[in-house]
Amino acid sequence: MGKKYKIKTHKATAKRFRYSGSGKLLRTKGGKSHLRRRRSKRARRLLDQTLVVESAQDRKRVQRLAPYLKKYKSNPPA
């Protein structure tokens, strides 16, 4: 039997995405780090929303970069 290899998780991807309880891939919005004072309150509030990743190609890419995200994000190993 051949040896199975672990795949390293792309940490930037793991921090940006998570799976919902129903299995949908969610992402946070970018552009929140600085230069927020000049934005309207509504625009700042909209940055806090999480969005469902609709594109199948993007979901596939995230799955490849963070293969254990679905398994451990909500229940990290001790």
C-alpha cells in the first residue's frame, strides 16, 4: 500500500473562508483594513456581511488550497 501524504493548508485561504452549517462556502468582504472614515455608515455596515461563494470554480480552488477547512474549521483538533 502506498503512503498517503498530507497536504499543506494555504493559511491565507483558511483565514478568508469558512463553511456554514449547511455546507455553503462563505467569504468575508475585503477593503476593511483602512480608509474607512470617509465611507458612509451604510457602506461600512455592508462590509461586515458574509457572502456565499457562488462560482463553482472558486469553490474548487478553495477546496484545493484548504482541503481540511470543511473538516476542522468549526471543530479544531486539540
